[in-house]
Amino acid sequence: MERTNRAVTSRKSRINAQSARGMYVDGNTVRRLQEVPARSREMTEAQIAKRKKISRPASQSEKRRQQLSKEAQRNREKARSMGRGFVIFLAAVSVAVLFCCVNYLQLKSEVTGKMKTVATLESELSQLKEENNAYESQVTSDVDLNNIKKIAIGRLGMNYPTDDQKKTYSVPSNSYVRQYQDITDAKR
């Protein structure tokens, strides 16, 4: 007898799996390939009824059935066809939708135009602010404050204020003061 440990068993199962891959047992666990169902020799009920219609004249019940089918066909055609009122309604709705779409597009283009105008004006404003700041810095840099002080004291006879000329005041807590410039701390 042969030894059957794990190594031998796994080798045998690998060999069996390799040899069985190419094999197919027809009908074993899967459907049979290209299986065609057998045709029955018996006639179906529909074929029997068709032969009876051909062989004998139509009876009263069959005539009624044909009339009902004609009436059903007429009803179906009426249901499929659109009436004059429905066509008018659809045309009115289509015109309203078209009007809304055109109006929307006009408003959208108007808003876009206004946004472009605002952007242009904003860029113009920023350019003017830059120019004003440049002119202001140029004007203030040209002015010599020491020269002005000499002229004020020397030619015009101006002096610094004395303590009697200075007035102080108190501000209530709920009031406020607007300050347009910074006040220097240095005394002259």
C-alpha cells in the first residue's frame, strides 16, 4: 500500500486537477452544449383553432369577437390621436416655454454686460486711487517742514502756544471724537 501523507495527497489532487481540466463530462454538472428541445408531434391549441377557422364558416360568436376587436381598435386609435384642444394646449405651452427661455437668455446677457461694466469701473477706480496716492506722496515729499517752520517763526513772527493759550476739555464716555490725522507726541 502506498503512503498517504499530506504531500502525497496534495500531489495526487494536483495531478488529477490538471488532467481533468481539459475534460468535459457532458451533462455532468453543467448544461449540455447546443441542446435543442425535442419537437412535439402534437398540435398546439392555437394551431387547432386556426385550422377550425379555415375549415368552417365563422359563427355568430366569432363575428361578435371580430366586431369587438374592431371597436377596440377604433378606441385605441382615438386614444393615440391628439385632439384639436390638446394640440392647441401643447402649442401654447411650447410658446410660453420658448418665451421664458428667450427672456432668460436676454437677462443673462444683460447681467453679464453689467458685470463687465462694473469690472471696468472698478479697475478704473483702482487706477485713479494709485495716481492720487502717487501725486500726494510727490506733493508731500516736495514740502520741507523745517523750511516752513523757519519762515513761520522768522518772517511771520509766529510762536508756540503758551500754557494760558492751551485749553483742555473732557469727553463724556458715550460720546466720540473723529480724528482725521495722527497727533504727534513730540513737543516743539
